[in-house]
Amino acid sequence: MSYTKEQVVKALSNVLYFPKGENIIALKMVDDIKIEGKKISFSVVFPKMDDKTIPVVVKACEGAILSNLGKDVKIKGNIHVKAENENSSLSGVKNIIAIASGKGGVGKSTVAVNLAIALSQKGLKVGLIDADIYGPSIPIMFGLENERPKVKEENGKHVVIPIEKFGIKLLSIGFFVDANQALIWRGPMASNALNQLFNDADWGELDFLVVDLPPGTGDIHLTLAQTYPVSGAIIVSTPQQVAISDVKKATSMFNQDKISIPILGVIENMAYFTPAELPDNKYYIFGKNGCKKFADELGIPFLGQIPLVQSISESGDKGKPITLDKNNPSSKAFNKIADIII
């Protein structure tokens, strides 16, 4: 009896990958299906090779094939396991960290930029993707508004070389479009742009790839969560209640079964105002410890507070992020948070 690829696909559609809450066919985890008489072989692609569900899924695949196609099928030992990014531009990336917020205006990009630099200052190899497709700000914050990445040809494919500055490898949609042009893109176009920033670039060896997400929850977040092996997410908020209510939605999104990304913790930005002339004074303009209380309620780590100081916005506008000044109080705060993340 001969079997067809369609029969194999139908059988494997009964196998669930529990971390994503979907079957392995729908998740496009099955590759290289080969049928030679009664012998059936294929590969199952996992986010990482240390995925604890690998033996469970492989056993479930064997059972699905035997129960649906018959006991004569030779499947034992013919299921190959490989990593999702084994031969991709992300093969050298150890950790992907998503920086998210429930709403705009809470300083998420400022946190992403300074956190990336703080990690780099500790001797780590760091990359930064500006995934805020509709409002990219990374080019301004690094003083690279008029820069364009170079492109090389590799194995018949055009590969983008990330721009390097302050020890960080950078890519942003802002490098490829007119800064004065509004991007009026539907979800699939935005998701395709994100995939190109990940897959069509030479990221090389990185300890951390920091991803600055758009505010809220949407297509970009889903594409990132369901396509790439994200190590964890960091939620950024300001202390006031209106911001924290939106953070709850972002937290809920990462906790959903089909996404299931660990939340590394919450960062409270603009926690208090400190005048330059009175560095020991703290004025809680937006309320006190709002994010800490929220983190305690949900049982997730509180990573720290970033003060509201004039030099943060000025340094970002000038293309020299505040963490480059190691003596600045905000720089010290970012370095403490970087230590916790590591």
C-alpha cells in the first residue's frame, strides 16, 4: 500500500503543540515529508532545541501516523527534530526580549534603547529591532535619521547589514521610508515588514536581541509571539491608573495559551520627577508606586523605576541615549534593571 502526503498531513493535524495551543500542521512545524513505500519520514521544527515538549510531540506524531495510516507504517526513528532558526539569520541569537506597553506615551522606546545600551556596556553582544512599524523612533534616538543600511548578496539572496552604533546592531523600518511619510499599512503588510527585519538581516552572534514593539496589542505582537522564539517580555508603564489599566491588557495578551511568553517583569517609567539642581528630591507627579502594586497583584517581578529627568528626553532627541552617561541617575537605574534581566 502506498501513502500520500495529504494522508500524512491529515494524520499530523491531530497532534497538538501545547505551548501555542494549536496543532503542528497549523503552526507550520512539519517539514521535509518523504514517503518511500511503507517508510514515512519528516522533520518537526521547534522554537529551540531544548524545548521540553519535544519527546511528547514526537511520540504523539508516531501514534497519529500509526493510528490513522495503519500499523505497517515504518515511522519509528524517522521523525527528525530541528530548531526553527537552525539555518536562519537568527541562528546566532541566544535571547529575544520584547519590550511592550499597553498604551503609547509611556516611554517604551526610551526604555528599549537604554536597556539595549546597558546590556551592551556589560560586555554582551546586543541587537535592537524597532518593530514600531507605524511610529519608528529608533533612528532619531541614535542620531541616524538619514542613514540607510547596506545590502549584500549571500547565496543568491539580498541580506541587510544592520547599522552599528554605540555597540548595538540596529534595524528599523524608519531606515527604509521617508521620515515625513505616514505608513498606511494593513496588518499583513506590517507583519511582512517585521519578518523582513528579522529574517532578511545578518544579525550574526547576539546575546540579546531587544525588540521595541508598538503600543497596545495587535498584528505585530501576534506575529512576533507566534513566529519567533521570544525568551520573555518586559512591560513598560507610568504609575497613573489610566496607564496601568492598559498594561493589564498587554499582560493578559502574553499570558494567553496561544502566545504563552514569559513576562520578565514590569518597569515603571517616569516614576518620579527629580530636578537636576536637587538630585536627592523626588516628586511623584503621576502617583507613587502604581506599577509596583500592580506587579505584586499579578505576582510578576517589578524590575525597577526610571525617574523623569529632563536629560532623558534631551539626550534622546540629540541621538545620545542617557545610559551613555554612566554617572546619570537614570543610567544607573537602567544598569540595575539590565543586571536583573541577565
